[in-house]
Amino acid sequence: MMEKTKVAIIGMGTVGSGVAKILLDHGDRTARHAGRTLWLEKVVVRDLDKPRDCDLPADVLTTDLSEVTENDEIKVVAQLIGGLEPARTIMLKLLESGKDIVTANKALLAVHGPELFDRARELGRSIAFEASVAGGIPIITNISQCLSANQITSLGGILNGTSNFIVSQMEEHGADYQTAVKEAQRLGFAEADPTMDVDGTDAAQKLAILAHLAFGARVDADKIPKIGIDKLDPIDLRWASDLGYRIKLLAVAQLHDEQLELHVSPTLVKIGTPLAEVRGANNAISVVGDMVGRVFYHGLGAGQLPTASAVAADMIDTAVGRTGITFRTLELWSDKQPTVALSDYAFAKGRFYLRFTVRDNPGVLAQVTNILGSHDISIASVIQREIDPAESTEDKVSLVIMTHLATEGNANQAVSEINQLPSVDDVSVRMRVLD
Amino acid sequence: MMEKTKVAIIGMGTVGSGVAKILLDHGDRTARHAGRTLWLEKVVVRDLDKPRDCDLPADVLTTDLSEVTENDEIKVVAQLIGGLEPARTIMLKLLESGKDIVTANKALLAVHGPELFDRARELGRSIAFEASVAGGIPIITNISQCLSANQITSLGGILNGTSNFIVSQMEEHGADYQTAVKEAQRLGFAEADPTMDVDGTDAAQKLAILAHLAFGARVDADKIPKIGIDKLDPIDLRWASDLGYRIKLLAVAQLHDEQLELHVSPTLVKIGTPLAEVRGANNAISVVGDMVGRVFYHGLGAGQLPTASAVAADMIDTAVGRTGITFRTLELWSDKQPTVALSDYAFAKGRFYLRFTVRDNPGVLAQVTNILGSHDISIASVIQREIDPAESTEDKVSLVIMTHLATEGNANQAVSEINQLPSVDDVSVRMRVLD
């Protein structure tokens, strides 16, 4: 008879239901890949009577967490409650009762990762979190296991499907930001309050996790410089397109001279390159290692089944013992010194797209370019174009400048000074351009 | 003090030298990812005096395999000799002396996989083979571990970088096949005898390994229907381009009604889709799972350091114990019944690109389309075009037909009959079109 590992799920939302379906309907797969059955013993929910899209066997459903913590036969628990509390307290109770945990909760890891991982290590337990970043793309295992012979030198990707969907809508249908958000909400790609997705917080949290794995850098997600897509103007999508680019919300980690630069920002990406072609709610990640070169991953970044696929793979890895090995060797979020220092973002170098709205007076272009020059910013191209009278009745023109490499600090300072020129409106736009 | 696992390398060719460099120059990485040092104790070569691009410590180099097999402190061995013998005998000796093995030799696995895996199981040892397919893309671990909650429903990819390089050369520079092969040889992308690469054998061997992992189907690589690129005519690349396609040597595995279809063939792939944009010696694989949806991987398919990256990751996985777990649970090449039957290729359905060279007589088109119709092949589009007088002085035209779905058997039979028409030259071309 096949060996059996008893497991539990905490939280029966979208992802929890998906995981339950895999365990209940597809036991042959877990048997084939784990050499044992993963037996769903308990599912803990807040409300027994809430309708669910998944039929559970009798006696599995409970509101009492102690039916899991006090059952020593349950070895692996998928903790699928979002947010910080009670998720944190439940994680600690599960660890203390001897469970190995699988979770999809990136916000919890970003904020309480050190505490939870320390506690798991003290207790000889493990936490697996493949589902916390990029849904169906198994990027956690790829970075921490498959590419382990490499020094990763850079990593960049589209980690927030909601933002990518909204920007794709704006680009393909010429919609403005608010209309695109409503469409995303209608189709289930954005939550009622999409703030964390569109302001870059979610991508920054995921980037913190990936940077931690790839560079051994213990990063506070709150400290990652970030700009969201919530201020994105359709005008810049059109300009970008004219210049041969698309705009994507990129999360980037890059090693320069043993310092790590991290940022999340809308970025101009050249049309035809893989990242530029990522549409809708998809995610994609490009990883460069010094041995392997560039490896590119593309897949569904969210959704019930892709995320459940990642959770169930983690449950299998945990049940067979692979997760325990990885968890013990990688020393994640440990008190060991970080191997990489974070760079000062003011000195981070990039190419920039700048758009200014200027009154059409003689000498304005000279004033603008003088300020750029005084901050060591050299210009790759300039386009000045009349503004569509439908958009402005005043005598104004758009001035779009693509720069060569310059530092964030200089670019920021130059744009501030340009904004103070009497002939320049205070609506300047500055975005990174991917090399 | 950090724990130490002693390892050895058999064969100091391109890949072996790359692995030695990683172990000798980058011990910090293996320490970080394995929690221990991988200590290169011995390197076995045929000729001590051959110049190598890697400095080895004294006493490491030997021609005597018994210095490895009789040293019980050596636990993990990278067996990097190509071909079938003596590679097979060395593998068996290593297993019998208690070593866990890492290899990049796909031909050996394709032919002797069952024997070697049975022997490893009997002896409680493991064989890791990430480097045997797609070089730097960690597709073995992704399929056998990361996507383990899925029933994979299809898998397709560009698995032979040499062929892709040659076809890219023909496409981008209008070169004919022989010129492109010479260029590939000059740049090191093709061997002096490139037969196994260009006739589809290498891709079929890799496909057999992937199909085995993804579908539990024990496949004889020799039985996979295959067409190489060695007969590819630049005319068809131009036609494909006119129709909005590129031609790629695709290896495809597809599940239909619980039967598995496998084939390797030059295939028309729509421009703009990820597989069509894979250039030069790159590899790419698209995997569809019923939970995760489509996941796409792109990276360097060969070369010293990408392949060494895969070998070194396997050595780390083996040293820490993950490989042993995977090897025991997956039961690869075991005598258990295959879970999937191979379909009869004659019934495999696909869309086809057909090109006929016909004398410009009245009624030819009717004769051709009648034969297609009599074999249940319906036509999606037809283009008839005069042949460039530079290419033919006779009064001939090219007739290119794109079909709707038809079976391989019917398409094959129809083309044979059309070739026997008095007005048709016997140089017809038939290629699959990716849906």
C-alpha cells in the first residue's frame, strides 16, 4: 500500500479551493511525484456555511485551528490566509505544533519573514513559498536550486499581473487609467481596492523576496525605490510607441561593483524584446547568471490554478523532504551578514525618457538642455511636437528627450530645476529606459 | 569548519573544464547553496599531457579510473564523457563503487537509460541529468519537480541549437543549407560531422527524455518520427516568411485522448510568437500543464558555461540529498507500465504547408485539389506563383497550399499521389504548421 502523508489547508479562498481540488481529484499525480498520497485531513475556515466551489469530504472542514495543531499526524500545512494578522499568529502556532508550512503570502514574508524563518529554524521546521512570487512560474525553485552554480548579476521582470493588464488595456485600447482599472476589476484581474498592485508595493515585496534568494541580500521591501502605474498618462504610452517602446512596470535588481541596485518603476522596454511582448495578466522574469547567461521565464502570474499548482508542488517537495534540505542549506532571512550591500539609488545609472510641457517661447529648449548638461546628462534624441489642440488650448508643445546613461540623483535634480523654469509646466514625466 | 563533500570529474573536455572552473574558482557559491564545500578530489582523463584551459591542483589529474572508484571519500562524480562506450561501462563501474552520478550524456541515457537507472536503483544510488537537455535551461527539474501538480498536456521546443543556428543563418542571410553549415562549423556551433544534430536525432533523444519525465512514457528515441533540417530549401523559408511564419526544428509531445503523439520536424511557427523569435543557438521550451497553463522557458542550449552550470547544480543537489529523493520517488525508466500509450503517427492531426512544383498546364490545380479532397484534406489557402526564371528555365509554377487539420497518414498518401501526376515534379515539400 502506498505511504500517506496527512496534510491540511488553512483558508479556503480561491487558491485554497484550487489546492483542495488538486489533492482530492488528482491524487495519482502527487502519488507519482511524491511516491505517496497527500491526504487532505483538515481544512480550517472562518465560516462553515460559506458556499465554496469545491466539495470536501465530511469532517474535513472545521473552524478550529487546534484540530490541525493538535493532530500530530498532520505533517504539512498550506497556510493560505492573506494579510498580516491573523496569518502571522497562525504561522507561528503551526510551526510550534511541529508542522512544515507552505504559503503564498508574500506580504507576510516581506514584513515578518525574518521572525518566521528564525522560528522555523529553531524548531527544525521549514517554510516553502514558491507561490508567493509570479504564480505559476516556478522562479523560487529556479533561483534557489536550478541556478545555484551562478552568481546572478541581474534579474528583472513583470511581477504584477494586475498592473500589466491595466497598462496593456491602456496601450491596446487607448483607455485612460481609470477606465482600464474598471475593466480589470470587471474581469477579476484587479481587486476592489487595487492600491497595493498599482502603486508598486506588491512588485516591490516580490522583488525583495527574489533579491534575497538571488543575491543573499536581506532587503526591506519598504525601502525599495518604487513608482507605480497609477499616475501613468496615455500620452506617454503613445510617445513610447512612436519611439519603438512599450511601457512595463518592471521590478529590477542589478549588481554593480558588488553593490545591489533595486527599483520598481514603469520602464520603456524595446518592442520585440521578450519583456515587451508580455501581455495581459502574464508575468515574466529574465535572470542573468555569470555561467548560464540569460534565462527567460514566462507564464501566468496569478489565478486559482496556476497558484495552486505552485502550492501543491511545494507540498510535494515538503512531504518528500526536498524543502527541508533547501531550507536548512539556504539560511534564508538569517542573521548572517548580507553578502551584498544595497547601492545608494541616487547613484544608480540608467537611461531616461523625459517629457516636458513647455510654452512655445524662444530659448526654452536651450534652457532645458543647459540644465541637463549642467547635471552631466547627455541627450540621445529630442523631439518637440505641438500638443493636440483637443488636449490643450494654450500655446504649448511637448518636449520629449531620451538621455544617455545618467544617475537617478542627477536626473531627479535636473527635472526639478527644469520644472521651476517659467516656461515649463509642472507636469514633467521621467521614466527609466531598459538598455 | 564547513563540511566538505569530495567529488570527481570524468572527462576534461569543454564541459568538464567548465565544471572544474566553477568548483575551483567559485567555492563560495557551492558553499552558500549546499552548505558545504564541493572539493574536487580527482579528474580522470585519457591523456595527461593534453593542453587544457583550466589549471588543476597537483595530484588531481589521473588517467586511472580506479583512483575514483577505490576512493570511498569521493561521493559524487560528474561523468562527462560523450558517446556510448566507454561511457556506459564507466557509469556502471562508478555506480558499483557507490558513487552518485551526474551526467550530460543524453545519447547514453536515450539508449542505455533503462539499464543504468535499474542498476542505480538496485545499488541505492542516483543519476542526475539536467545538463542532458537544453543546456542552461533547467527543464528537467522544472518538469519533474516544479510542475509536479500538473498533468502536462503538451510540450514543444527548440532543443537543438545547431539546427536553429543553421536555419537562422539561412533565414537572415539567405544562405543555402551547405553555406550555413560551414558558417556554423566556423563559429563552433556545429561539429565536423553535424549529422546527429541536423537530421533530428539529437532533438529526438532529448524529446524522449522529456516525454519520459512529463508523461511517464518510456519512449525509444529511435521510434520517434523525425525529419531534420538537412533537406531544407531556402525557397520554403521565403514562402514561410511571405505567409507570416518562420521555420523551426520543433520537437513536440502532445497528449490526445490519453495517447501521446511525438515528433521532430521542421515546422512553420507564426512570427511574433515566442518560439518563432528564438534565434541563433538558443533553445526554448513551451510546456502546458492543466493547472499552471503555459510556461515558457528560453536560454542558451549549449556551450561550456551554461552546460557546466547545469552539471554543477546537479552536483549540489546530489551532495545535499535532493537528487536522491527525486530519483527514488520518480522511478525513471523503471519496469512499471508506462502510463501513456504512444499514438499511431498516421492518425496524428496537424495543419500542413504543402509546396508542389507543377507544369503550368490547364487543370493541374483541379487535379491536386481533387486528390487532397479525396483524402479528407481541406484547404485553408492556395497561392500559385511563377517560379523565378533564375531558378528554372522550364514553364513551371510553385503551388503552395496551407491545409486545415488533417492526419499525417492522409497528408502523406495525398502527397504521394500528387507526385505521380504527370504535371507534377517529384520535389514536393510537406511541413507541419504550429497551431
